[in-house]
Amino acid sequence: PCRSRPLGIAVVGGNITRLPERTLIDITVLGRVRRSELVRRSTARPGDQVLVTGTLGDAAAGLRLALEPHLHHESADDQAVLNAYLQPQPRLPEAALLARAGWASAMIDLSDGLSGDIQHICQQSSVGVQLHADWLPLSAAMPQVARRIGMDPWQLALTGGDDYELCFTANPAHVEPIIATLGRETGTTVTVIGAITAPTHGRQVRLPDGRDVSLDSTSWQHFALASTHKD
């Protein structure tokens, strides 16, 4: 409850049941939103810019670091990515500001990774997307940790989950006000990482070497493994 109170969330019940082999946690969240402030995934338009808050890949680096018990986790870089994984900060004030201003044409939070979550917007809006890998915002710590654990920083930023940053689309005319206002009101950085395109363009990311590759769903997909096993 102490973590939920600043977010305006009331914990109204709970039940713990002992199971023979594992712990099961089931959470239901109910909320209200004004119709005028509801931002969907299905309303992105060709020509819109694609933006993200904060930096990407930190939580994924933190998870992979935590799974390497032989590594010491004492540096400031290590602690930064571990904190990003263990104590993510939901961008609720930023989302509310974007919704009230009417600046975001579509929006999603990055729980399963950018490469997969942006495709939810594309699919539901019937559009394509062109991302640029070298435009993705990286923290100072993440690339250092990524190299220690043998991971590619761009891969973590593109496909790593659990960042809980906002990915949203906006008319190009709104980009400068968005960056300035969110920086001033919330202290959160916002970065343009690509553009929404016509569906015939497909869903692509331009790699740092200049190659365009298709965005496959390499982000975390719930139940994807189970769905491959059919009776």
C-alpha cells in the first residue's frame, strides 16, 4: 500500500493461498478515465512521429545481470540497471499530461519490449513503422553493463522488456511542445525514435550499419512457448 498510495491506487482486498509447488499471484486493477483523455493503441496515423520517454534496455540489462551470480554487483552502473529492473517507475504523470493535452495520437507502455509493443500499435492502427536503432535513448550505465555480460546494447534497447516507459505517436507539430513540457513539468526526457508509415511500408528498424530489417516479435510474448505445443 505504501508504494501504491502516491499513485492514487487503493488496495481493497487480498488473499493468499498455499499451493503445493509454486506461488500464484493474481491481480485485478479497475480504474476510470474521462472519455476525452482516453488514448488508444488504434489511432496512430501515417506521418506521426514515434516517441519514447526515458531510456530503454536498463531493466533488461538489470535482469540479465541478476542472473549472473558470478559477477559482482558493486559498481554504480550495476546498481543503476538493477534498480531499473527491481523498482521500475511507471510514467503515470507523463501519460496523464499527454492525454490531457491531446498530444498523443496512440500510446502503449513498454512492458514486453519496444519491438513487440510498437507492433501492437501498428496492428491495431493498421499502419507501418520505421524505427531507427541509433536514435534509441540509452542510459550511460546500460551499455557498460551490456558489454560485461556479453549483450548488444541496441538489442537490449529494442527487445528488452520491463522498462515501463511510454511509447507514443504524435503529430510532428506537437513534438517540440511535448519534449519541452514533459521536461519542464516532470523532468522526463522524450526522444523521437522513428515515424509511423503506410501499412505497405511494413514494420522496420534501421540498424546502426544502415540496413533495414523487419521488426519481428523478439520481445517477450506471454504464452508464446506454450502456444507452440498443440494437442
